[in-house]
Amino acid sequence: MELLNKQPTTKLPAEWFTGDAWADVIHRGEEPSRARANVVRFAPGARTAWHSHGLGQAL
């Protein structure tokens, strides 16, 4: 297991959310993987806006 330094919290694009949302990456796959896991936090009243992912998305 490789331990990585914590990446800075990222404010997510306003076009993806109504209200403010932030993400912390907890896993980023190495090539050729595109796997990624994030912890997403929402400000009170914020929610996900509909959007799509060009290469697909699994939840």
C-alpha cells in the first residue's frame, strides 16, 4: 500500500451543483485505470445539478 499526502480540498464547478460543493480525492487510479473516489461535501441547501461524464460514471 502506498500512502499519499492529502491533496487540497477542491471547490467543485458551479455548473455541476446548485450551491457550493467541495471534494477531497481519496483514491486516484494509475494509468491505464481512470478509477477515482472522492468525498463530496455540500453547503446547506446545495444539491447536484444534472450533468454527464464523457467516459461514463459508476456510483
